[in-house]
Amino acid sequence: MTDHDGARNPDRYPDYDVMSKQFSPSWNEVTRKVVHARLAVPREPRFFNPREWETLQAVCARIMPQPATGAIIPLPAYVDAKIIEKHEDGYRYASLPHQGEAWQRGLAALDQEAADSHGARYYLLTPEQQDALLQRMQDGKLECSAWQGMPCKPFFEHRVIADITHAYYAHPIAWNEIGFGGPASPRGYVRMGLDRRDPWEAAEAHPGEEARARRENKRVG
């Protein structure tokens, strides 16, 4: 989980590492291949050009802030991979073009909006200026010609927010933060009721129970 300055909460599921499950009964070969493929996504863009990539990196950093040091989730690379590998949503809003075109048009428009408002491209603005433009996008108040008729509000809701947050929670780092055990194949989950968990699921560190959670999470597999 992240707050506005990108500080995660690693103590919610202390000493839990979902990758420790990879050779346990929790994951089969198909699951391992899927997760390893996600970890091997190229970090350099294959769909976006260098200019678009700079803007996309800045947008991802504001939507899902991450720590300045340590392991990070390569959000721009995941967005890029979704497009280049043609992982479609299975539907498309009539007001938006296909996902690749929508992203290219939206990033170009965001740069133009930044230039019109502040005389610089989006990635060169202060975090506060970047957030203000994103807020205006969310409110449907950006209307420069670079949008080419694409409304900014649905672009924000269905591309910016959806693609970036989905990318974040598709990565094992995020799974560690929320105590998720990864794809439930082949073991699956049995105890589905509220406040119940299977022995191979992560233990949350409730106040006063941190040591117990740490012990349990060291042997989760």
C-alpha cells in the first residue's frame, strides 16, 4: 500500500514474501510461468516513443507513488506491455479510441496542457502542478486541441486509473503488501469466510500480535 509520498507499509504482513510459494504446493508450473513472465517484462518501451515514455513515467509516479529507494513496480513497462502484447479489456467505451491510440493522444494532450499552463512539458513540472493537471483531467476540465475530441474524464477513469492500478496489483511486490498469495492454482483457497484464512495465507500484524504474524509468515508456503 502507498500513501501520497510513496511510503509503503511493509509491516502489515511482516516477513511475508509471496515468491517463497513458487516451489510449494500453492503454485504449479503454469502459475510459475505466468508470474515469472510478469517479472521479466522489458523495462524499456516497445510501444511508446521516448517523448511519450517520459510523460507516462511521470503520470505513473503521481497515480501510484513508490519509494525512492528499494524495489519498485515497473508501472510504465506494464502499461506498455499491455498495449504491445494486445491484452485488451474485452470492451471499449464508445468515447475512447483503442487503448494504444487513447494513451498516445492522452499523453500528447497532457504535455500540451502543461505547456499551455506552465510553459513546460508535464514531466518537468512540480509534483503539485502535475497533480493539479491530473485533477483537472479527472474533473473533465482539460480541453486543448491535442485531445482531438477524446474527452479527458473517461480517459482518466478508464485508461489512466485502470491501467496503472491494475499494473500495480499485478506484481508480487504489491501482493506482499496486501498479503495476497498469488494465483490460487492448484491449491486454491478453502476458508472463504470473513476473518478466516488458510494456513498458507499471510498473517496480518494486528497491534500486539506482530511477533506472531512474523513467525507465521516465515513459514507460509
